[in-house]
Amino acid sequence: SIAIIGYVIASNKREMTNRKTVLNRFFNPQHAIDMVYRDYTLRFLPNSSIRYGTTKAENNEVICKFKVEGLCPDPLFAESQETQTAAASTIGGFHFPMILPNPTQEPEYNIFGLRQPSLIVAIENVGAVDVGMKIVFKASGTVDNPRLIDVNTQKFFRIEKTMVAGERIEVNTTVGEKYIRGVLNGETSNYFKYRDLDSEWLQLKVGDNLFRYDCDGGQSALEVYIYHQNKYLEVQECC
């Protein structure tokens, strides 16, 4: 359980009423609230509507004390921005404007992109606890049964499906938010049925983690990205 105590400041009664109206609409017990502090976010669900001071000193035309209480199922501060790690990607090799060689001269070669050759990627979890992650498989051609493997434990997450060019599969392993979605031709579908039943919902342990990607065919057409948010027990501002 957490509680937020604050004050509404106004210059007259009308302004105070308008600001209270905005506050009443914002805190809704049916919707989760993100409390943001610098680069960190704590999410909670209000238990009830907002409560205001009951005395004249705490509730008048120019100042009004309020309190919001709620339940935080995951009482950890998460980084507001996800960290992206490319396990397999294509690095662009040209940009516009681009000058092509004169066809009357000797032929020259132009590099349009470089394939990232590494099959193993290291990810550091600098937070206080193990966290889930979002695994994204992207196909530029035909790819059979993509998977991500934890090098240390040999646990893996595998999708039993042949991907086609332009297809994207997102796997979220975060506790309470698990899903498998596929995006093809602009349409999003539930891909939970394609999960290998022996697959583990991989987690990022505190410290260094090593992952390897693989598939049964079409590895050169597979791109893999991993997103995660480090979580902390507490955050504080330096003096």
C-alpha cells in the first residue's frame, strides 16, 4: 500500500474548484496510475477516489490538502525508458542523397547494409531484482522456429512457426504481463498457440546475462531485439 499527499494551490475559489475537478477526473480507481520521479516510474491502483482535507485550514479557497491511497502490486521503481539490445540486426550502410557511380566508368561496389555477425549477446541487469523482458523476432525472409537461449542455464523460449518476410513476433516474459503477439501486414494477432510447450519464460538475472538466438532455418533473415527495464527497491535524489 502507498499513499500520496499533496496540495492544490489556487488564487480564488473558482480556480480552486476547477483544479479539483481536474484532479477528481485524473484519479480513477478503475485505472492504474504511474507516479514518475525523474527517470523512474512506480505504478499503483487507487483504492478510492481522491480525499480532501476536512478542516478550514486544510481546505479553503487558496490551499487544499489531498490524499490518494492505493495498492502497488509490483512495489519497485522501474526505469521509464526501456533498454534495447540488438542480438541480431542489420546495420544500414548508406543514406540519401546518394550518388551512384558513372556507368561509363569502371564498376564500383556500394554497401547497402552490414549483417551483425554475433550470435551471442550480453545484457547487464543493474537493478535490484530479476526482471522479465520483451523479445522481438523480425523476419526479412522465411525463418523457421526462432528461439532465444540462455547460455548459462540452456533454458530457451521457442516459437513453433515459419515466419514470412515482414512478420514480427513479440514475446513479453514479465510476470503478470506475459503475452505472445504477431504482427503481419499491419494486423496484430494472438500467437500464444505457437509457443513451444517446453519453453521457459526467460528472466534477466541481476548482473550479467548471456543469450544466444537460433532457428531451424533462415538465420540470415532473422533479426532479434531484447527490451527490458531495470527495477529498483528505492530511488533518491542526491544532496
